[in-house]
Amino acid sequence: MTQWNEECDVLVVGSGGGGVTGAYTAAREGLSVILVEATDKFGGTTAYSGGGGVWFPCNPALQRAGTDDTIEDALEYYHSVVGDRTPRELQDAYVRGGAPLIEYLEQDENLKFEMLPWPDYFGKAPKARLDGQRHTMPSVLPVSEAPELREVVRGPLDADRLGTPAPDDYFIGGRALIARFLKAIEKYPDATLQRSSPLVELVVEGDAVVGGIVERDGERVAIRARKGVLLAAGGFEGNDELRQKYGVPGVARDTMGPSANLGKAHQAGIAVGADTDLMEQAWWSPGMTHPDGRSAFALWFTAGIFVNQDGKRFVNESAPYDRLGRDIIAQLEDGSATLPYWMVYDHKEGERPPVNATNVSMVETEKYVEAGLWHTGDTLEELAAKIGVPAENLVATVARFNEMAGKGVDEDFGRGDEAYDRAFSNGEPPLVTIDQGPYHAAAFGISDLGTKGGLRTDTAARVLDKSGNPIPGLYAAGNTMAAPSGTVYPGGGNPIGTSMLFGHLAVKDMVG
Ligand code: FAD
């Protein structure tokens, strides 16, 4: 028999969106809860998100903003883009569950949300919401309302990657979401949040999961969970061995996930018989390569084109980042593109690439130049020689692009055909001629926002075994579960939305 060191009703593993929502729900429903977080900061990848957006159609924040969307329309959209790769009932649970969750959360004075319009990622699918009215973000929180959390909440990304201080004015986006939940949880005495306490194993008695083993200060601590264990420990994007084993394209160096997202919770679940699905999947994006050698999630390209090793365009550069990432990966796999590929642009806005959201800030230009990542030529021919692509191809590619930009229609790759493509260019197709030298090129790779394959669950977030039966006492949410969205990213806010909702549903199931 296990010698328990600590006891609670609910053990939550991880402190991203799913972890804090699960812990909050448990505390509010009168259960005692222990949340264990592997690192010395709360928030995970969720806290890195600049928007902290959630895709929860028809939720109260959207209703307040006057949306005329319906759940039926949202379901039709979601079903059409996800297809039958994941169980229909899991898809429905996600689409239907967001609105009641926001209603539940907003009853707490600490938890406030508002609309952030962001177009759906498949603009031509039936019932796509092109005005972005399915997307919601947490309201900002002045740091003065929770100064003790400033150093405790992870991020922003620049703090972790560039050593810049955490902002002292506002918690924004994912940091606001985490800080708001931590504030909301604070008032419940039976909620304990423990940092630097990774879960390493689950404890099983009979056929049920009854607790977990956590490493703390070099000791193994056994925590009994009377009602259940919620695994909300993010993906395994930081673990190259697991990436290789499951065939996830890309490498840990280029992921956006924090260092502890190593898949230990996945492995603990698998060790007690959990079934898995979608293990080769991630939320993808192009990555701008920085002098530290890491390619980081970049979006919102206001000009420029991508060219491959042949000096030819090969994708719609303004497509939603996951679709773009998948497109690029497919071409890397069939050999029609190689790394790096290049963003080619002119000098209209200076020498820095026209990327408005790099997520990790650009550092000094010289550092990119010294690292061989950015090149400049007075002519396209000179630039082509520097990046090693055939000059005649690059000249022809740019001429063709300029011709299409003049017409305002990308006949080759459909750039600007969908609302998302135009969201960052005042509604116009983002087709800006490349004609004002000197000419520049910036190296790009592939990044991801985390893996999205994991433990298979039912609609109550109960983890299923290989026969499809729930493993008593074991639940999973977010990137630790096999995502309901399968092999697509239907719209901004799906990852955090999935994490929060299934964290909540798991605990509601434990409450019974
Ligand atoms: P995480 O938020 O990564 O949390 C997992 C936590 O578990 C971490 O704190 C980790 O340290 C901890 N952990 C890991 N292993 C263990 C262990 N063994 N024991 C204990 N703890 C452990 N998605 C959206 O939906 N909307 C957005 O607006 C959005 N914007 C983004 C912007 C950026 C710049 C990035 C990088 C990502 C963005 N994403 C967005 C993606 C999204 O942030 C993640 O996919 C999502 O937050 C994952 O949530 P999670 O709860 O599953 O995991």
C-alpha cells in the first residue's frame, strides 16, 4: 500500500489554461485540490500567448458584443473543417461547452472576458465566421491588483528568451488569464498550488488511479486524490525523443512550449493503460529564425514573399499559421522545399522583415546578419547569390508576384482570398510589390505552439483505455489529451479553449 504524504479530492497536474480552470472549478465546487506545476512559474504555454484567446462560440462576452452567431452554425463550421478524424460527440462537447463555461466563470468577479475579433481559419468553409465573432480573450489585469503574481506567472516570451523584465503595468493575454485564475483560486483555503513539483508517476489501486507521485526538493511525494487526477500538463513538444518516436515534424529547439513540456504526464497515463491518438500532430506555424538558432512562431506578414531553394514561391504566405505550417511541412517532406526557406522583401519599410508579430522580439539587425540569417543585395541577382538560389528564378518570381500585386489577385496561391489573409492589411489583399531596392531576405523555419496528440478521452475528459473504457480516476485536458480538432486548427483560441473546457468538464465529472 502506498504511504501517502498528502491528500486531496482532486490532484491537478500542470498550471496552463486547463490546470488553472480545473483547480478553480474544484475549489469552487467545494472540493479540496492540490495543483502541481513542474516549473517555478505558473502558466505554461498558455501564459506565453499574447492574446490568451479562446474559441467559444456564442459565449456571454460575444453576446454582449452583439453577435448573431448560433451554436448550430458553429457546429456546422467545426464539423466541416475537422471532419471525422475525431469523435463527433467530442467535437460537439467542445463547441457547445464554451459558452456555459464562460457564463460559469464570469460569475466570479476575478474572471472577465471580452471579444477580440479574429476570423475563423477556414474562410471558405460553411458558416465560417469571417468577422471573428467566435473569439474571446481575458480582460487585461493591472499588475497593481496582483503585484505578488508578476514574477510568479510565466512569460511573456521575451522575459524567458531575451531576459527582459516582466511588465509592471498590465497582465495581458495568456498572462492575464493565468493571473486572474490565480487570484480567483486564492480565496479558497482548500486549494494548494505547488511549483517545482513535477508529476512523475500515477498510483493505481485495483483498476483506478488514486493519486500521483511528485518530485519535490529531491524527494518523492505521494499525493492521494480521492476523486481523481487531472492531467493538464501541456504537450510533449520539448522532448525530441518522443517527437521522433511519434513522428512529430520539427525539433524541440523550435517549439514555443516551455521547457518542462516533456510528455511526462502522457507517459504516466500510457503506463497505466491509457490509449492515445493524434500523437504526430501539433499546432503549427512558420518560424522566423533568431540569432539563438531557434525558429519562433511568427505571423501577420504585411509584405514580402516566401521562396524555396529554387527561388520560387511555394505557399500562400498570409494563410492562417497552422495551415501555412502544414503546407510548408508537406513540401519539406516531399522535397519541394528545404530549410531554411526565405522571406524576400524590399526596402520600403527598411531592412527588417515585414513581420508584425514575431512573438519573440527581434534583436539587433547585426546579430541576424552575423548569424547568416538576414541578407541584403542592391539587386535581386545579388540577393539570389547570397541566399544560394538561382538568380533568374528569383527575378522571374518577383516579376510574376509584382504583376499579380498590380492586379490585386494572387492567381498562383490565392493570397488574400480569405478573410484571415486580409485581417492584417486593412481588408485588402496583402500583395505589396517588391520593387524598391535594396532587397532583403530573412531565414525561416518551422515552429509549433505545442503538440496536440495525447491521451484519448470521452466528452467528460475521462481518459480511455485501449478498449475504449474510462480508466477510473484519470482525466486529461488540453495538449495532454488527443485534441477534438484532430488534424486542423479551426480558429484562434482552439488550443487554450480546449484546455480550459476539458479541465472544467473533468472536475465537474468528479463532482458527480
Ligand atoms: P500549457 O499551457 O503548456 O501548460 C502545461 C503546464 O504543465 C506547464 O506549466 C508545464 O510546466 C506543466 N507541466 C508539464 N509537465 C508537468 C509535470 N510532469 N508535472 C507538473 N506540471 C507539468 N492558443 C489559443 O488557444 N489562443 C491563443 O491566443 C494562443 N496564442 C498563442 C501565442 C503564442 C505566442 C504561443 C506560443 C501559443 C499560443 N497558443 C494559443 C497555443 C496555446 O498557448 C497552447 O497550445 C495551450 O496554452 C496549451 O495549454 P495546456 O494547458 O495544454 O498546456
